[in-house]
Amino acid sequence: MTAEAISEASQIWSQLLTEAKLAGEAEPCLASYYHGSILNHQDLPASLSFHLANKLDSHAVPAMMLREVISAAYCQEPQMISAAVADMKAYYERDPACDQYLMPFLYYKGFQALQSYRVANYLWRSDRRGLALYFQNQISQEFGVDIHPAATIGQGIMIDHATGVVIGETAIVHNNVSMLHSVTLGGSGCQGGKRHPTVCEGVLISAGSKVLGNICIGRQAKIGAGSVVLSSVAAHTTVAGVPAKPVGASPGRPALDMDQQLDDCCE
């Protein structure tokens, strides 16, 4: 991690400590939860590894063992913590219902599924593929989100609500992308090789959209809700429909603005 990234992670951690302390005072019934998840830990990696391990716990692989795996992954690749910080900021800045960093950290399954995927991806790249697939299965069962551990996903990602999201093995998602529930980045055909979409920076994929095959969604494009996208989408373009077709430009910053309306681009 760079000095700037370390500083930013420290600032977010300080904010989480403050929010957890105030939340515990406001709701005594949850005080022990805030202490166990955040206040009792020395830093963000320790807290996040504890929280994710308890979410992914099972009789076969208990939370204590999972926490050791996650902590070791953070030690080897501290950039995962930078990514978690960027993801938390994405929720805070793009979701009007999110007014605390505490909310995605503790309660948003899109955030938690994504951080769990990052560990699974590390394990996959480290040739610990059995354990990576175990993580994938637990993520799917716990959060209702199915991300193949071999997928490539950047940072500053917001997966809002997240239920039913599927991201396939060869999918690539660049930085600062926003997507909503029931989005699929799926394959087409049964051949090997690259068979899932590439989603470029700044794209907004609206609720229920299906993006299928080895296609590219260009920078700052917007995909309308419920669309089925079967061919590549040019940058700064809005598509909608089944199958999806261009309906206009995508002005502004779709992933950051989170505006799913099509009125401004349709005739």
C-alpha cells in the first residue's frame, strides 16, 4: 500500500470507530455487536477479517480458521484493504440511503460479498482452488451473490442490494462500476477461453440486466433495467431493451450518478 492508501485506510478506520461508538450508545442492545465487530480490533484488516469470517462460518470450516486465512491474505496483498476502502466510499457517495461507513461494513451484503470474493480470488491465484471454491459457495449461500473466484474485479465497486448478482469466471469489471440486484455478467456458449463480458470504468448496470458473452461495455455506458445485452456497447452510450439497443448517449457519470432513468436519452 502507498502512503496515501495507508492514510486513507486509517481515516476510514477512525471514522468507523467513531460511528460504532456512537451507535452503541444510541442502541445498547447492539453495543456488544459493535464492540465485537469493530471496537475490539486494532485496525481495519483485523476487524474486516473477523467480520467476514463470522459471516462465512460453517461446521466444516469454523470462523477461527477462516479468519486466519483472511488475515494471511491481507498480509500478502494489503491492496485488498485499499479496495475495501474504495468500495466503502463508493456506497457512501453513491447510495443516498447510506449515511455512515458503518452501514456497508456491517450490513450491506453487496459490500461483504465483494470483500469475501477478493479473498477467494487471492486463493485462486495462489493455487488454493479448493478453498477458493469453498469461499464462492459460502458467499452464494450467505449473501445470495455468486462470483467466480477467477473473475477480475477492480475497486470502487458498488453492488446495490446485490441479491441475485452473478459474475462469471472470465468476467472483467474495471474500477468505479455500479450495478444493482439481479445483474448477470454471464457466459455464452460452452467453449473455453474468454466467454464473459468486460465492463469498463464508470459503467452503470441497472437492476435485472443480463450481459452475456465475450463483449465489452465501454467506459461510462449505461444499461437500462431489465435489458439483455448480447453485443458490445460503445463508450458513453445508453442501451435498453431485449435485446438491448442504443437509445442515446449516457451523459455525466452514470456509475456515480446512479440515475437509471432513460427519459433524457430517448426520443
